[in-house]
Amino acid sequence: MLDKLKSASLKLDEISLKLTDPDIVNNNERYRELMKEYKNLTPLVEKYHEYENAAESFAEAEILLAEETDDELREMAKEQFQSSKKQMEQLKEELKILLLPKDPDDDRSAIVEIRGGAGGEEAALFAYSLYRMYNMYAASIGWTSELISSNDTELGGFKEVCFMLKGEGVYSRMKYESGVHRVQRVPDTESSGRVHTSTVTVAVLPEVEDVAIEIDPGDLQIDTYRASGAGGQHVNKTESAIRITHKPTGMVVECQDERSQHKNRDKAMAVLRSRLYEKKKREQEDQIAADRRSQVGTGDRSERIRTYNFPQGRLTDHRIGLTIYKLDAVMNGDLADIFDALITFDQTERLKNSSEGQAF
């Protein structure tokens, strides 16, 4: 493990030197690649240097305890010894986590698709609630949101909605949201006050660039049509909406949010690329015997992952046994504690199966 850390430190120094090379500075693509690698390595190397400092302090204290006879100096050395030892143990655990293989998609933005499931209009209304919740969380941490397409209901819900969240590390946090979300509450339309149970499915896809997934233009059927719903006369009178069918897989993507047909096409292609990328990724994972099926990050989308119980103000994440009683705050975008708990659980599970967890 120490060899890996030393190599990472040398690698960071090497990249830092390259970033001052005028030829690289003037090569936007190469400069961007190196900056990304530099950014990813920096937390690990900084933590390694902290460990080195603690280890040096520990070694000094050991020598003092072995050679010093003055009681006061020995007591100081003993405190330094214990403090450094504790710090080293803590830093070891942090370094093990930082050395875990990183999901290559973690730094990407994400496309989120929410669909009402069982429960009719109430499911559609909760789909809107989840859309609002994710957008409020995104706004609170500086992400931006772009609506791609939506199928509204008369009461203000969504039969389905697709949107993109852009920002740093969006997918690293949002990827845990894929699955079935169950809601238990009294619908506004329920006169008897009876609690209904409805479900909504959420799919989170990493946004991918053109180079990450190749699409043959001949495999696409592109249709234009007039958008429906809110948007004014322009939307309804102009064929600006786009429907793209990927013939080999039968995937269909629609986008009608923008007034520009060109912009709608770009957004629809972004969704198609992400869906095809995820399909390819899942096929590859299925071929790997050590696929982490039991872990939170790769759970089956058909499984219920979370319950929102409004009468009791309770949220339960069934994958990690987390229950919290601040549902109103969660629905207003307070998701940080939930995401942190999911990430910690995922890291702990991966650490159990990692060689890095055995020895330092």
C-alpha cells in the first residue's frame, strides 16, 4: 500500500511539472486530461503526506522514550507517541478508502428519469415531489438543472419527467437514487383520510460524451412533432419537438423542452447516449463473476429502495437500514445526510472485499 502511495506522490509531481509545459498548456484536450488526473490524485497525496508527518512524529517520540531519562520530557514524548499513533491509525483508514477503485463515471453530470408507478394520479404527484426534491438539493450545492422532457397530468403531477443535473461529481451522489421509491400518505383527493401507498421509479444515468459511445446515424429514426402542454403558442404551432428511435435496441427518446428543434435534438441524443452507455456497462458487469450485486451502488432498479411515510414524517432507506424523522426537510432538498450515509456504506462494503483492507 505504501508503494502505491509513493507512486501516486511521484505521479502528482510529474503531472504538476507537465502542466507548466507551454505545449501542453496550449493543447486544451491534453491539459484538461492532466488537470482531471491532478485533481483526482491531490486528495490522496495530501493525505499520504499527513500520514508521513504523523509517522515521523511517532518515530521521534519512540526514540525519546527509549533514550530520555527526564520524567517531564518522557511524559511529553509519551503524549506525542500516543497522539501520533492515533493519528496514523485514522489516516490509514482514510487512505484505504481513497485507494479504492473509483467509478470512472463519478465525475460526470447525470440524466435523471422519474416515472410514476403504481398509484395512478397519486404516483404522478409524488413523481413531481421527487423532481422538486432533487432540484432543490441541486440548487443548494451549486448544480444546475435542465428539463429535457415531461408528461404532465391535469393535477400537476408527472407521468414521467426527464432532466439533466450538471455539476461537479453529480453522478457520484445521484447514482444511489436508482430504484423504486415508495410513498405512503393521504392524497389531497382522498376525502376519508385513508393512507395510500404508491410507487415511483427513478433511473440515474451518467452523461456521456460522443467519444464514449458510438452511434451509427443509420441506426436512428428521427421524427419531429408539435410539442404539447405548457409553452405558449410557439410550442404548440411549431414542430420543434424531437423523437429519436434507436432501431437496433428499440429505444425511444423524446425532447420537447426547448423551442429550438436543434437544441431538442442535442438533448435527446444526450439521453440516448447515456441509455446506450448504461446498457453496455450493465452487460459488461453481468459478465463479471465478482459483480457487487448486493451493494448499494449496483442494486436492481426493480427493488424498493426507500419508503417515504408522511403520516409519521419518516424516511427509511431499506438498503442500509437508515431511518430518519425529518421528511419535510428531505422533501425540500435536505439530502446530504442520506447521500453521505449511502456513500459510507458503499465504501465500507467495498473495503471488506478489497486487498487494501487487509494490510498497510
